[in-house]
Amino acid sequence: MENKILGLHHITAIAGDAQRNYDFYTKVLGLRMLKKTVNFDDPKTYHFYFGDGVGTPGSILTFFPWPGVKQGENGAGMATGIGYSVPEGSLEFWKERFEKFNVPHNGISKKFGEDVLAFQDPDGLNLELIVPENKDVRRPWETAAVKAKVAIKGFHNVTLTLKDHKATAEILTDVFGYELVGTENNLVRFKTNAVENAAIVDILEDPKAGRGQNAGGTNHHVAFRVKDEETLMAFREKVMQKGLQITEKINRDYFFSLYFREPGGVLFEIATDNPGFATDETVEELGSSLQLPDRYKGARAQIEKALPELKQ
Ligand code: ZN
């Protein structure tokens, strides 16, 4: 089988207050907290994963909540927009919900022919709810307040802001197997036919954009999906053949990863489907207690003491 990138795996962003972040994504947006762990490189910081019921790649938004973090700034060389897929007819529900919870949002607009409701999370991260043109049969997580008929199904697209789109486009098309499918104003849309959903990368080309500042309310990296480690390592070769530097394979407990900075400056990750999130807790238990990688297990008491308290 041809080795292809299977759309988005996860997106990682930076938040400030952990409780505020948790409350917004689980209670207002109705996503499931799939995993509560720590930043593997800084165990005094949480790492939260929010997504569907089982942690399907393409549904997962993760955060490092750093209390008191300075506000970042969107700009060139970063992912500046996250689009979630929602069911047809749900945008009015969401608009009312955003009004109820004082979530900053725009009116419903159109992008590439699709209805879009743009909003911001409490840290100022830019998000959109989009009714995709193609049918989305993914099964969402359901809560008492956000039922399946309106619930977020997973990612639709990610938007990268770049001064010039060409070098990044070449990575998307030549290495990842995406195709240019359309342009609208200064937006260029790329899509892969390897998957049905979470298949789109939009590039917002802005030659005058300042360099983005990665801190609170901005995205840290975008992870693309491959099925297994063999495919992951095949992509490592392909990226190196483009003259780019890429890390060794890193074990992130729930997936294996490679990181590289694409020519436009955005930090890209490639991550595997295996082993998934139901490794250290069952599907029913996902996100219910703090999970630590082996190397921090002996320090659980100190780590728990250093982390801010989180009320469910
Ligand atoms: Zn990642």
C-alpha cells in the first residue's frame, strides 16, 4: 500500500489557566478529556488532550496550560486557525451557546462555499466551527448539554499563516501527498484524498505578516497522521531528502513522533495511530486520572503537588 499522510493527527496549543482551559473544552464545547498527563519535557506542567470518545486521530486538540503565561501573537510561521467539523443545522445552536457563555464569536460566514462560525477560546485561540461540504460520519462525544446532532466531530482543517506559500505547498504536495484544490482571496486550500475528514490544510498567505510569537492563545505545532512506525520512518527519509532537519523517532506513550520545521517556519510533527490512548487506562476511564510516563512514575507525589488542582 502506498504510504500516505492520513490528514491531521492532533494540534497542540498553549493555554494559561488549566481549570479555565478544561472547563471551556469539556463543558462549553462538549469534548471529552481523553488524557490528563504532564508535558513530558516539563512535568510541572499539565498536558491535556481533548477529542472524541476514544481519541481518534484527527479529533485531538492538546494543550500545555502554563499559569500566568504571556499572551502570544498570531503571525507568519505558525498555525493560526483550527476548524472543527459540526453537523448541518448546528451553527445556530452554537451561536446561542457562545452568547450564553460570553464566547467571542463572529456571525456565520462562508469560506470555500462552507458555512463557518469563527470564535475564540478563553486564551484567544482562533477556532472555527464548519459545516463541511462532504458528509462527516465520524461519531462525536456527547454530553448532556451538547448532543450528537450538534456535537463537534473532529477537525475539518487547519490554517497556517505564511509570508509565501510555495515552499510549504511543496512539502504538502510532494512529501505528504496533498493536492491544491482551490484558492479564495489570499487563502490556498490543500486536501488529501487519503482520508475522508481532517483532510484539509489552508494556507493564509500574507507577505506583510510579522513573525508569530508562540505563547498563550497560539498554536505550538500541527501533527499529521500515519498508520504505523514503518510509515513514520519512511516519511523521515522523505523529509530529509527535501534537505530539512528532522528529529529521531520519539516515544510519546500514546503515539510515536517525528518533528521538523517546515520551510515556512511552522513546527510539524508526524505521529502514528499506534498505540493509541487506551493503553494506561480503559476507554471508559480515559482522562479521569493523571497518567504519567514511566520515567516520572516514581515522582508522582511531587508532580501531583506541583500541578494546579483541577475540578471535574
Ligand atoms: Zn504533538
